[in-house]
Amino acid sequence: MSAPKDTDDRFTLYDLRVEWVPGESCFCAAKPGDHFELHGEQLHFPPGQSWSIYTLAALLPLLPAKQRETHPNDWMSTDALVACPDPNCSAKFRIRRVAKREFRHSETTAVPLQRSESAGNDDSKA
């Protein structure tokens, strides 16, 4: 039996896999097959694999948006390759949606879920 609509705090995010796509030049020590996955807010790296902090810094702002459902015409739905932040590097990074995972608001934050039209718009608490 599902929870009543007003108490259902479930939401869905995509799990992501970010893969290194080699180019002609690379200075971050990436190797073919290097990747990581994002499940919810947790990054998962294969054992023994490292990742450049500069590349990670360039990718991080895109990941929360890529985790969410988007309109089919939105570029976030169609574009998957991100250029390396080093202008002298020709590598790219592919962000793929690999699975959906369900979460509960009550298990991801201490902030109570608001059910009014102004939910999330109260800047006085920031």
C-alpha cells in the first residue's frame, strides 16, 4: 500500500557513470577505462584508481542537474560529453545516466518538507 499523497516524500535521481574519453593529449594521468559512478550524493571510484581534482571540479556542477529528470529537448538530456578543463588537453568525459534510484526527503535532510505553494522560496531561513 502506498503512502497518502500528502505524506509521500519519495523522489528519484539517476545514477551516473562518468568515463574518461581519451584525446590526442592528456596531462592528468587518466588511462583508458578510468571512470567513477555517482549514486545519490556518493562518488564511487574503482579500487586503486585516481582522478584529477581539476577535472572533478569541472564536472561537479553538472552532475546534480544530470541526475534529475529533464525535458527531452533540454540539452542536459541530449549532451553527454564534457571537455577537459585544461585547454591543452583534448580528452573529454562522458556522463551517462545508468539507472534510477529512489530516495526519501526525510532521509536526506533535516529540513521538513513544505507542502505550500511557496515551498522552497523562503529566503529568510538561509
